[in-house]
Amino acid sequence: QFKQKYTHSYYLTISTIAEMLIQFNQHEKAVELLKPELDYFQDYKSSNYIKLKILYLEATRNKKKLVKYLIKHVPSKVEQNVVLSNGMKYFDMIIAYYEEKNEITTAYHYLKISNQFLKKLLHNLESPLELENLNLISTENK
């Protein structure tokens, strides 16, 4: 009630609440929250719509529809840096779906795309990635 409706901040709040509901297995409540918000949208290509739609499909537990939607919408949005925060999560969902279906070739295909995405992420960091900053386990004697 404190957020101005239909703003980026509003949708961020809605998506955070929906994520928590899904995390705590309150899928029906997440669907009830997201459905009217999705019905309001006219721009089905907006990043806010896509984020809410993914959460909605995740809440409905229809993995097939979710994966089809992810495949159709996520790679282009990842390239546009719209869904960077969840890009790896989305790719993991696609890969897990195909692994469950025992479609290893398809899972491998999306794993390669996921790795390419991760490489682009690492190369586009503000500052270069330095190994000494990664807190790697040392094999040297201390």
C-alpha cells in the first residue's frame, strides 16, 4: 500500500514477495498475487512483465510451460542485460528440466549457453576478475 502502483519499485516488491511465497511452498498465494498484476500489463516484452510471468509459471508448477517460456524469452533478455540477476537461475531451471526428461543432449546445449552467459558476465565486470580475490582453497602449506 506504500508503493505507487505499476512502477518499477512496485513490481520489484511484488516479485520479491512472490519469490518468498514460492520459496516457502505457498504456490497458490503466489499465483493469486501475480495473476492480477500480469492481467494489467499491455507490454508483454517489458522486463517487469517477463520477471512476473516467470514467477507465475514457477508458482503454477507447470515445468513444461515454464521452460518453454524461459527458452523463448530469457536468452534475448540476458543479452540485453535485463535479467542478469536471475540469468543463471533461469538457465539452471532449463537444464534441470531436460535432465529430468533424460534429454541429455538438450540439457548439454543449454549448459553451453549458460557457460557462455557466465563468461560474458565475468568479462563485463567493472574491474577485472583477479584470482587472488576469489578466496580459492590453497594447496600450499600455510
